[in-house]
Amino acid sequence: MSGALNLVVCLRAPPPDPEGDALGRADALALAHALGLAGAAHKVTALLGGTSTEAGPLRLALGAGVDRAVRVAADELGAADFHTIGQVLAIAIRRIGADLILTGVRSDDEGLGAAPAAIARHLGVAYLPCVEEIAFVDGPAVEVVTRGGGRLRRLRVKLPAVLTIAAGPGPVTARAPRTGDAPPIEVIPLSDPESTVVRRRTELLGRPEPASRGVETVTSAAALVDALARR
Amino acid sequence: MNDRELGGPVVARLGCAGADKVLLCEGAGLAAPPLEATHGAALLAAVERVSPLLVLFPAGGGGLALGPSLAARIGAAFAGAADLEVTDAGPLAEGVGRVFLRRWRGGRAAYRRLDPVEIERPVVAILAAGAVEREAGTAEIDVEVVTCAVPQQTGVVEISSEADGDALVALSRVVVAVDPALGPDAVARIAAGAPSGVTVVDRDRAAAAIAASAPEILIAIGDVELPVMGTPRGRVGAIVVGDGDTAPRARAVDVLWRVPAGSTGEKLWGEIAKALSAFGTSAPARARTKTRAKAHE
């Protein structure tokens, strides 16, 4: 492998958490893969689209040892569809520069996992979902393990590429302690006409409907199965 | 998508299931498990032929690999796990369709109703496992072949391939995910009572397979944070050990059984295994699961 590669981990803005910063399990897996892959040889950038109050995952990523943390300042991403989120993140990734983009399997706030495909489309790079193992090989390329159609496959994927991570190497392991302070979170503002994209594309989410479902508490395994089977 | 002509029984089965026509994307390499790099262009060619309002993938099919990219390419809405709803409730408001999809919003806080007529865009969606197969058409249907060229320089090369030991997870009507912290015997003991159509797995070892699934019923034993939400019609159960910090997040589950700390072990696994046997699937569902598993071999 010649030269340092740039890895970008896309994190999603968490729902408001009164107990502090939060990193979703899917995002944590992506971050763990990135830090493990990068070691000391490559650079890792954590990227998030959202407001300053949603930057908690970036602080956690800095604590875990990423080299850069970048927030795309976009107030309206919470109400945007995956096309918009993908387009906005792709704009930021172009500015940052990336060889490998990793995201959690549920990458956007609606739990769709479709934003990575939109990122790949806007960047014009390969897209592979639900990856379980990754290793760098010469090329530059990665060898990944993924499953589908009843097969567990090892694939060689030429970089650049967007991968979503479905399983991981375990909990996030921080890199070696920094010698200095963590770098500040960088902010990429969206300038017109880019920002108009966010306002334009918010209709594909569909119509929200209330979900009136409570939790039924039971006291035996048989009652649990009975309650679940009831329609 | 296939690399050769479809067999008569396959076409007849699709016709009996309700298809009016089969669009067959035929090309070298298309019989392999789908990837966006190798199959995306072929699927897009087929979709552009018919300009559909809905593109539906079955659970355990190529939806995760192909659906998001297809939606990105055609400007569609996407639902990673959705219920297909058909309404026959009288005259509808102008611009509202009779067939629509419903999926969870993030965190199971509410639903999203995706009506392709209302949003004036197609919808690409993956359906839940466990739908009932029934005769809805005739075996005699047309097959239109879309000849697809082999994509050049896809950037993806297969190094090796083996049977996926967790392939049934995505096809199962009921998935039981067991926290590995409960010990190595828990999965085996609970699985011993599981009827066909019910798959019991170690939550961490099978994390990727669980993430790719949309079962009708999902049961988490132990830690209840799972990387899958299912569909609105689906149900989530949790068996939580102890109390206090192990409480599931609001709206994360529909049915909760809290067992005392220290009660885990052979007796509890036996009780759960016995209860799961009540899920004894209906004959058609059982047959379907076996058929799909065989098709994957």
C-alpha cells in the first residue's frame, strides 16, 4: 500500500439525549472499522450533517482518535429526504477528499440506510451495503465480506467506494493518546445554490402518521408469544 | 435477473402468484447474488421499460443491495422495510392512491405513509418476511427478455463464496436474537424448541444477518438494542433480565417480559423454547420457508 489514504466515517445526528452525547450502535461499528483499518498509516475524518447542538457524535469520534471532525452546517437536514442528505454529504466529501467512505447500516435519521447509496451516486463511486469485514489490499482496494442471495462472499472492491457496515470488529477502540489537544470541529457551510437543494427536496419522506402503540407487559414466555402472535 | 432463460415452473409460479408478465434481465453473471456494481444497470434497464409506481423487493432478496441505489437513480422514495397496504375505503381524495406503503419513522416514533400518487414519485421498498402465498393468477403469462450487456470494469471482483449459514434469518417469519452475554448454551437450548419459520441466533454473531432482515415478529432476549426496526405490521418482543438500567427505550418493543436477575439458565431457556413452539407456522408458510432456503443452496 503506497501513500496515506483518507477514510471518512459518516455519522448521523442523534435524537436529543438529555444524558449527553450519543453514538448509535451502527455508527460506532463504522467508526471502529475505520480506526482499526487506518492504524497510524491513514487518516480518519468523522463527518456529520446537522446543527451545532447535534455535534455530539463528532466529539465522541474525536475522543476515539479520529484525525478530523467535520460538520456540514445544515439546519434543515432533519426534515430532508435521503437524496438531499446524500447530496449534501457528497458535497462535503468532495471538499474533504476521501478514498473510502464508511457509514452505519442505518445511516440516516429515518433508519433507511439509503443515504449511502445517494452519496455513492453523487460521487460516482462504488456502493456496497452490509459489509462485515474490511481489509486494505493493493490497488488501492479493499477486500470485504458481505452476504446476500444465500452466499457469504469475499469481494475485492476498487477504491474509492462507499460501504455500509453491518457488523464490526467490536466496540470503538481509541487510538493511542494524542500528544496535544483534540482538534476543533471544522464547519463546512453550505453556500447557495447548494443550500437550496435542502429546501427543495423534502417531499419524498411521505406523510407522517401517528403510531399509537404501547408496551404490553407479560409475566411468562407463553404469554409473550401469545401477545406477539395476536393481531 | 438471470444468465439464461427461465424455466417453465418458475414462470408458472410467478404467474400463479399474480404476475401478469415477467421481465427477465438476461446477461452473463446475472445469476450471481446481486450487487449494485454488477446488477444495478440491468435492473435500471428493466425499470425504465415499465416506469413503475412501485418497485417491491421480497425479504431476503436483492433489496438491500439494489433498492437504495435504484431509488437514488430514479429519484424515488425508499423504504427499507415496509408493509404494502391496499385500501378499499370508498372514494379517495384526489391524488391519493389505493395502494401505498407504510414504514416506521426512526425510533418507531410514528409511521410514514408512502403513496406514490400523492408524492408523485415512485416508491422502492423491501417487504417483510412471512407474507402468505396464495393463488392470484394464471400460470400462462408472457416473458419479455431484456438482454443485458456484461458491465465493464465494475471495480468489484469476487474472491470467494460459500453458503451463508445465516441465510434463513432474512427469510424467517420469526427471528429470536439472543444476547451472547447470556452464555453459550442459551441459543442452542432455545433453538431446540423453535419450529420451522422461527430462527434463533446469537445477536452479535448474526448481527449482519439481523440488520438485513425484516421479520414479522422479532424477539430480543437480553440487551434489546437491535439494528432492525421491522415494519409497522410487525411486532417486537423483549425478554429483559433484571431491571433498572436494562429497560428498553420507549417504543422499542410491543411486548415486554422482565425476568428476575439470576433466573437465567436451563429452566428459563426451556420455558422460552417451549413457548416458541406455539409459533408452529402454517403449512404454506412452512413450505415457503423451506423452498426459499433450498433455492438459496
